[in-house]
Amino acid sequence: MRIALIGSGAREHIIAERLATEDNELFSIMPKKNPAIAMLSKKYWVCDTNNQEAVVDCLKNEDIDVGFASPDATLAAGISDALEKIGILVASPTKAAARIEWDKEFMRSLMTRHKLAGSPKYHLVTDMDEAKSALKELEEVAIKPLGLTGGKGVRVTGDHLHSEQDAITYLNELLRKDGKALIEEKIEGEEFSLQAFCDGSRIATMPPVQDHKRAFEKDLGANTGGMGSYSTGKLLPFIEEKDIEHATKIMQSVVHSMKKDGTPFRGVLYGQFMVCKDGVRLIEFNARFGDPEAMNVLALLQNDLSDIFLSITDEKLETPQFKDACTVVKYIVPEGYPDKAIADSPVNVDIEKIEHNGGKVYFASVYEKDGKVYTTGSRAFATLGVSEQLEEAEMIAEECCKYVTGKIWHRRDIGTKELIEKKVEHIRKIRRNIG
């Protein structure tokens, strides 16, 4: 097949790798030249990937079979819709369906309107009187902007908000900027990501993954887009089968509800869930693969990804099969990340040694100029280790980081036994206090 991929990060790199190695012809559109994706592509363009006219102009003379728009802002800009208008079958959600990510008010109201399980208590506020009333009622809260923030906009009592005044200050900032804000009850537990292919009616879930958003080791520091992640097959060490069943039921009910409302969801739906004392709660939905979680699951996918994409467009979803193995992803970021990241700094990557070590490296927010690769100030590379044992997968991912050199750093504790045991003990204590 001739497949168009829109996006340029590490998530898109592994998507591109899967599509290209399945003997498809890949046509890529990127905001900056990702050298790894460019090498995999029959043809590529560099343009504003959130501009419908620019994207259509690249592809209008190409005979494309299937299109896949990947990043959140690209979906929010209606790029899937633009591809459909020029006759391309699309395996990513329309702007209306992707609203489940780019408008948190829409997501929560959808669940409330259809009486779906899984939501925490919440208030949508439009002024400070409403905000103060909600703070008084909920006491400990998570405050969220309604739009896209790259995983960095949520602030939580005890983690980022250390007083009522901190909460009021942040709410004032959001209300001035957006006119609205979402205040949810703080939920104590452990988060996990559950991703699913969707054809508008049915879903097919992928192995659960735990992402680590905090910048520094021991889960400290500011939220980021994700510093690394791990998976351990059909379950994670701290979750039970009933938790996956509950999360899957929530996702399927949302897809049914969207179809009833006339906005069927076709593409990849990603639910961010939390295991808590009362079961599973939905934190948020994303309308695309997670990043880094895409690397965890696509490394294990046994079907051709292109066949799954085509089955989504046909509304006859193919059931994906995954290897029963463990994965660890570690993100390498520029010095100073996330607050004062160094941009435009050269980085060297020894791909041969990484692959000799049994690992993989995926190019994220970097660009190529005069044959050299440079940082942009965002996450730069992701290393991947896969093994039957989590400990070995972690060792592979960590060892591979040695072969990416420059003004960079990474969290060494992602996927380690010590960090995961803390997660397991945390949930054990929470479950003991049930009732």
C-alpha cells in the first residue's frame, strides 16, 4: 500500500518503521526533517503539519491508499478531515472525534450525558466564585486546562499545589487565558495507559503500559510529555485482570456513545486510567498513540500495522496479536529539560552499537542539518529494550543510552525493580484500605 504519515516524533518513527518494513510505500509529512523517518520514506515533505492546505498540497498529486495523522495538535487541526476530502481513506480520527482529547469539557460531558462509569467528581468553572466553591467541596483537586498542553498542564494538590492560594493563582491564570477550567477530585492511586484500535464500533486493546511523566528520578519534578515507560505483557505488576476489564468496558462504552452521537471514533484511542481504592477511574482520553507508549506496544505487535489501518477504514477491525514480552522505553532529553532545555545542540547516535546491544533507538524532536542531528529543546531520542524478562529489557534500554552522546540526559530508574516495587506496594496499601 501507499501510506501517508503525518508527524515527526519518536512515536511517528516507530509507526513509520512498522509501515515501511511491511513492504509499503511510505509518504511522510513532517514539521521538521526527522532523518530517521525521511530514510524510511519513498517521499517526504517538510511543512506546517497543522495546516490543512499545506498538507493537501503535498499529497494532492500522489495516489495514496491510506492516511494516518498522528500528533494531537495535527488531529485537532482537522488533518484527517482534509485527507478524506481529497479521497484518501483515513485511519485516524476526524477533528470532531478527536475532540475527546482536545476538549476535556466535551469528554466529561459525554460521559455524564450517557451515564458512563469511570469519571471522578468534577466541576467545570467559568469564574473565581465557582472555582472557590469547587475547591471548598473537593478539597484535594486536580486542575486541568480544557485544551491541549502536551501532558504538562495538570496541577495536583500536594504535588504542584501546596496551598489553596496556589490553586487560586493557577485557576486565575487559566480563567484569564481560556475563560474556563476543569477542577476534578484528586484520586490516589497508580496510573496506566490502555490503548486500543477502533473502527467506529468496536475496539481491540493493546498491552497496558505505565508512563512516567515526572522529569526526575523517583517520580519527582515537573510533568513532561513522558520520560519513559514499561510494559509486562497482558498485565502490569500492580494491576489485576478485573482492572483491565473495567478500563476496556469504559473505552468500549465511550466508543458506542460517540457513534450514537454521530461522531464515530476511528483510529487509536488511548485511555489514561488510575487504579484506586474504588477500582478504576478515567483520567483522560487521547485520540492517538501515546508517546512513549506507542513504542512499547508496536514493538510487540505481530500483525501488519498497515492491515490494521486498512481494517479501520473498512470498519471491519482486524484483531491484533501481541508477543507476550516485556518492554522498557527511556527518553533521552537535552540538558536543562524541561524548564531550560538546550536547543540546536549536536548529538551523535551510534545506531550500529545500539542494535548490536539488542536495542532500538527512535528519533524524536530532533532535526537534521548538513548531515548532523540537532536537539530542538524537547525530548530527543527514545531507546527501547524488549525481552521476556523486565530486568533484561531495562538493562538493554539503559545500555543503549550510552551510545547517544551530547548535551543530554535521561532518567535511569525507568523500568527498574526498585521503582516498580514502590508502585506495587502503593497499590497494595490502597487495596487494603478498601471499605
